[in-house]
Amino acid sequence: MKEPLIIKRKDLRGEDGYKTFSIRIKEETVNALDHLSRETNRSRNELINILLQYALQNCQIQ
């Protein structure tokens, strides 16, 4: 008797704690991110997350 093919259910998108969405940013900002990406060997996405987290933790509302 052959063993059954077991296909595990895949997590739905977003269940990894991340959410995908689009933003518009200036071309000069993209260029700066790309430069930083090359310098640090990190993806643009990873850098955006690092920078946003820092900004959220260090911003002040007046």
C-alpha cells in the first residue's frame, strides 16, 4: 500500500507578524535606501523596518 501524500496547510499571508502594503516615496529617498542597502548588505525592506522601528521609538509629539 502506498503512503498518502500529506500536504500541510500553509499559513495565510500576514500571519508571520508582517503586513504588506504600498507607499509612495521620493526617488531620492529610494536612492539613499539603495545606497545604504549596498553599504550594509541588507535588503531595502529590512532597512525600512529598522529605520521605522527606530523612528517610532524615538519620536516626540508636540
